[in-house]
Amino acid sequence: MRKKYVQMSLLDTWHSVEERLENDKPGLFRLLDEHLDWDEIIPDAFYRAFYLKTGRKRKYELESFMRALFLQRIFHYVEDSQLLATLRFSYEMREFCGFSDVPDASKLTRFKQDFCDHLRAVFERLVDLTEPICREMDKTLADTLLFDTTGIESYVAENNPKFLRGKEAQAKSIAKIDPAYDASLGGVALLPKVAASNPTVKQQYINGHFCYAQKAVVVTNGLGIVRHLEFLDEDFKRAHPEIEFAKRTNNPELDKEIGDSIALQPVLRDFRECHPSLRYGTFSADAAFDKFDHYKFLLDDYGFRKAVIPLNPRHGLSATDIGFNELGTPLCPRNGTPFTSNRRANDAHRSPRLKFVCPGARRVGTTMQNRCEMPCSPSKYGRVAYVHLNKNFRLYPGISREEPAFAEIYNRRVAVERTIYTLKDTLGLANRKTSNTLTTKADLFLAGIVQLLCVLLAGKLHNLKLARSPRRLIA
């Protein structure tokens, strides 16, 4: 039997080629094309700023840059050169990004520096878009706000181990000449306070070691999904002139506590201003934020029902250490005798508080001596109790500190630490070879954008288990 041939038109040929190209497209790119609406994600103001900046048609589209930078972090390309090399040899990736050719590395850098504020606006829009998804995942955890700070180490000479070893050798040389010189403390004192190439990169004490970094705040919910990012740069200080940044002390851990504590209230106010409709019932942070003024702000002014912050022993008595009578006077733990009011204390970096001394203490000359028959303190001065003016907020922050729920909520704080690790390691925020403040700031927001895009994608796929794992989502 004679074989029957079918005449194909040019349109049929085009449809066949188009279908083949679509089927050969990597699954990740098809997934992103199908479920991510960039018009919904990118604010109109960003489009206007991008296309009106030069006054002429741009060679590369805004969405092309956003797609490329998204892939850079998903694929863990720490350096821009890695992204550009992959684009150069992958037709499918160039097509997904919408690049006719591969842009220069300088164009990526200029994009981040010129539109850093607009990248922040994209991040803030994604926070609002992902909030219902977080509530659907776990309503209790989504109602918890976790607060922590981190340092983003910069690519500066001062972070080179050779630089640190040089300062140690210099301190040891001084110690050989002067036996009274402490080489360990002297080595720290010889370190410059800021990096020579960028004064905004400052000496910080992070995770038990000194380094040169730029400080940022990360706020997540109990699920570990980022809700707010704040870069503590000069722009932040200018926006909050009411903040009094403390001078350095001789204790690096105390310096860190003071710095972290100062940032809490202005950062949360900025978060409320960006997202006025978002409300949370529980707040949790580490002991660095155990400051008496914070409890009133969190519970009374901001509207949290619970403030789960462990007590810092530097700030006075613990909740179970001593009792109080109905007038708020501390009582002797031995026999219940009220302490004696001494004066009002107003030390630097601490809230106003009242000072009480042991009822058995007596003034001898210009000092006090303990004459108690059963002293509960080895101090010759006698036991001292400080009562802060808003004592009840600290001892009873919406939940009893003795309840198992207090420890359970605080243990969830590990979620924000995991998120910081994800932003730095998985999404390539750390180990970047840059010290530029604007570039670092833009990279921070881009890392947050990528995490929230993964949450949005998991919601579109109706598979919320993948929302907190970017690598599993793209596998």
C-alpha cells in the first residue's frame, strides 16, 4: 500500500520547535515561569525608577536582573563571576533570565548599588505576600517574633589572619621590653577600630572572636521565615537621631549587649511603619535585650502579650532570688525583714533604679558594714538589691518565668539563628569579596527576597513543607 504523506505548514513546524524547546527547558525554570508573577512582586515605583533613570531604552530588562540574581543565590554562586560564567555557557539559563547576551559584572554591581532602596521595597512586599502562608503553616509559630543581630564580615585586609598575627607579634615584642605589659590585652588594643578601606566596616566581637564586619538585624517569626531586615549603617543612624550610641568599654561582650539593646526599639518601630497591619503576640530574644525599658515598650507600647527574654545577671536580681512586700520593698531571704532604702541609682547604660541595702548593714564613717548575724552575702558591705521602676514588667513579662512554656518559647529562638545561617551560607551572603556598604546592604535584601520567594513558591505548589528549605524546593 502506498504511504500517505501529510503536508506540514510553516506554522506546524514552528509549533513543533516551540514544543520541543518548552519540553527541554529545565524543570526549575518551568516552575518559576509558571508560578512566579514578577509584576506582582516588583512594585511599580521600581519599574519607573529603573526605566526612567537613563531616559532611553535599556538593553537589559529589570526582570532579567531580578531573575539572574535570584538564580545566583539559589545556586550558591558567591561571586558574580560564577553566575556570569554559567550564563555564558547555558542557553536555557540566558533564555530564562531574558538576556540576549551576558552582561558585564559591573552592570550587576551598579544595579545593586543604584536600586538598593527598591530592592528593600521588593523584600517588604514579599513579607506581606507571605504572611498568610506563614499563618497557614503554623498559626502559633507565625504569631511569634524573634529578634537577633549578626555581623556580615567584609573583604578587608583587617580580616586577613596574617594581619591579626602581625598585631599579636607586635604585642609580644612590646611585652619583652615591658614585663608589666599584657600581650593578650595589648594585641586587642592594637587592632584598629575601623577598616582602612571602609570606615563603616567596624571591629566587632562576633561568636567569640574579633572581626571586621557590618552589623545587621534579622527579625523572623517562629518558623524561621524572615519578617524584617535592617542594616545598621550611617543611614539608619541618621534616620534615628534619638539613638545615643554608647562608647566602647573594656568588655567586648558588654559592648555587644549595649549595641544590640540600643537597636531593638527603633528597628521594631520601623517594622511597624512598614507593615502596619501585621500584629504578633509573642516576642523573644536573648539576654542581651534584658533591659527594663524594653519590657514596657514591648508589652505596653508595642502590644505584645508575652516578652520571652531570659534574665541577664548583670542587670540585678532574678525573679526567684528575693521577695518583695506589698509596697515593693525587697525582703531579707532569711527572716523577711524589709531592706533599707539607700538612694536612687542612675548608672550609665542602665535604667533608673532604686538601691536597697541589707537591714543588718550599718554606716561606719563613709561606708557601710554588714552587722547581720546570719549574712546571706560574703560582701563586707552587705547584700544589695536594685529595684527598677518598672520591676513588674521584667519579673512578669506576660508569662511566668517558672512556667515550662517560657523555656519552650525561648528554645524556639534557634529558628532565627538557623535563618541567619541560611542567609549567610546557603544563600551566599557570607564570603563575598566586597567591602562596599551599598553592595553588602543590597545582598542582604536579595538573600531575604530569595527566601521569601521560596515560601511564595511553596504556597503556590501547595507543599508548605518545602517553604523553609530552598535547596529541597529546587531539587
